[in-house]
Amino acid sequence: MRILYFSPRQCWPRDTGAKLRDYYLASQLASRCPVTYLGLRDPAEASSEPPPVESGFAAYHGVARESTYTVSKLVRGLIGPTPLTVLNYSSARVSRMLAEILQAGAFDAVQMEGVHLSAYLPVIRAAASCPVILADWHNIESEILHRYSQVNPSPLRRVYAWRTAKLLEPAETRFLAACDVHTVTSERERVRLQARDPAAEIHVIPNGVDVQYFGAHEPDPGAPRTSLVFAGSMDYSANVDAVVWFVNNIWPELRRQHPALSFTIVGRDPTPEVRALAGDQVSVTGTVPDVRPYYSGALAAVVPLRFGSGTRLKILEAMATGIPVISTRLGAEGLDLEDGTHLLLADSASELIAAVSRLASSPELWMRLSRSGREVVSRCYDWRALTENLYRIHCAAVERARRRAT
């Protein structure tokens, strides 16, 4: 079997959650069959190096997409019927390159990463090899935008997000019907999408973690723990909202109760409003080569998300290192984790402050959460085991298509 892995982004470097999912799913598939990776690149970004040879890809293509968020696209996205989320990734140049790769590769399957790429479905369906199409949903995009429209402080952005969500809902439903099989990151999302199209074949492939990489060392139970850590792409709106809300509404009281505590925001491309948070024992690192050293002395990883969708790799990575997690319920949404057993859940400012204080005052609770977190990610969220299931889904879909063709 030959697979074309088609994504709206390059998967290297692995500096966002979406890139991590793409890289590990694609590279683990490549250990089982030939995989060609085609990823789109923001034209404003410098061309990056391809993944290292150990990724195992048969070929790796990065192609610049057209400029996004232009005035024309913003207007067309507002008027409809095509949502801005799809317009930003639609390109005649990409269509031509995709057709050329399909013609040369004779692929049995194409894995598409999300509704963003739905404009390219006709190109894939026209391929001579008649590949099956597996759509991998990192999130339900309309859900993210509905939630964003409820919390963003800008009335204009709230309205535009609401309008885009309304246009995305039918686009997602059409995408469900147009692809042969779908994978989502949680059972909750599977149920929501299945309700839109009961005939769609939908499987759950959770987000995962490289257990060997993050869990290489046991945490030292005697080490001083005086920092809180938030790790994620700091140009992603949900992460920006989370840290701004945390620092403005929670951090002052935490500092009063725990004067030695510090807060570190780790992640690429911090926006100006994130950079402005630095000070008063708050540090903003920007891009780092390795997040693990920031976890090594942490009291907890905090995930105070107020909107978003999908599941959070940041939670799984922290747990794999043995660092307890304090998260909002939405932040931990979709993960099979229990409050008080694997992590602490808290939604309001007072609940988050109480959770931090509880963890800081109880070494026994810290060690119990550390051990249970490491155990659950090793058992349920290792990329290697997750991708074995994905490979079986591809094989079954291809075999059904072959039987229908004969």
C-alpha cells in the first residue's frame, strides 16, 4: 500500500500540536508502508528543511500556498458560501502540484488533514489510481470558532468568527459525506460528527505522545518545585487567551499566596500581548529547542484554556515527563482522564488557585498524580500503538475499495 499524507502545513520542525500529530502519524505510517508527505507552507515563512531521514518518508514536498487573510478573502469569507478557513488554503498552484504527485505515485490512499483542504477533493477523486480518502480531523473547526466568538473581547472578531462557524458547519457536513473514512481525536467528537452524518465511517485516533522521548527520566521527588509552566504555540488564539486570562485574573492572587512561585510561558511566536505579560516572575521564552528542561523543576503544567476543540498534546507531554497537570475541563476535553486521579480540573479563577495551593502543600498528591499520569499516557496514548490502529483503518478501507472495483 502507498499513502499520500496531505496536510495544510509542513510537519517539520515539530513546534506546534498540529505538526506533532502530522509528524508522528505520518512517520509511524511510513514505518509500515511507503508514505509521501505533501504539506503547505505559509508564503510569509522561510522555506524550512525537510524532516530528518529517520522520519522514513518515501518523499517530502513543501509548497507555498497563496497569501491568507487578504482583503478579498476576508470579504468572500464573510459573504460566503465558502468559509475563510477553506479559502485560505485553496490554490490553483497547489492543485497542479497535487495532481502531478498523484499521477506519479499511484497511491492507494490519501490522508487529508482537515476540512481546510476540501477544495482539493475533486483533484484527488480524478486520480487514475482511485485512492480512498481518509480525513483526519484535528478539531471540529466550527466548534472552535463558535467558542472563540463567545470569549474574544473584540466585537468585530466575535461576529466574523460566528459567521465563519456558520459557513463551516455545512462545509464540514459535505466533507463528511465526500470522504471514505474519518478519524477524530476523541469519542466526544466522533459522536458529534456521527450525529451530522449517521452513514459516515468515523474512528477515534487520539492525540498521543512520544513516551520514550518525554518519559526517559523519572522525576526527582525531592527536587524543589517552584514554577508553573504553560507550553504551546503562542500565536494560537486559544493559547493566547488562556495565558492572558491566567496572568491578569489568577496570577496576582497566586503570587500573594505563594511568593516564591514563578510562571513560564513556553512556545513559538508569542504575540505582542503575550510578550507584554513578562515580568513579576512571569517569563516568556519564545521558541525553545526542547521543552523538557522547563518541566524538570515544575510544580505543575497549567492548561487554563477557555475555548478550542480536539485534545491537548501539551497535557499528554507534561504527564509523560511526570509533571502533574491542572486544567480547565475544556482544556482536558476528550481525554480519558479522571479528576483527582490523573490530573486536577478547575474552571474558575478561585478553583485554579485552590488547585495550585493543594498541589503545593501535598507532596503525596504530587507524587500520586505524577505516577498515574505517566502510567495512563504509556498505556493509552503512545504514538506507536495509536498509529498501528490507523494503519489497520487504511488497510481495511483500501481492501473494501478493491473488492468494490472487482
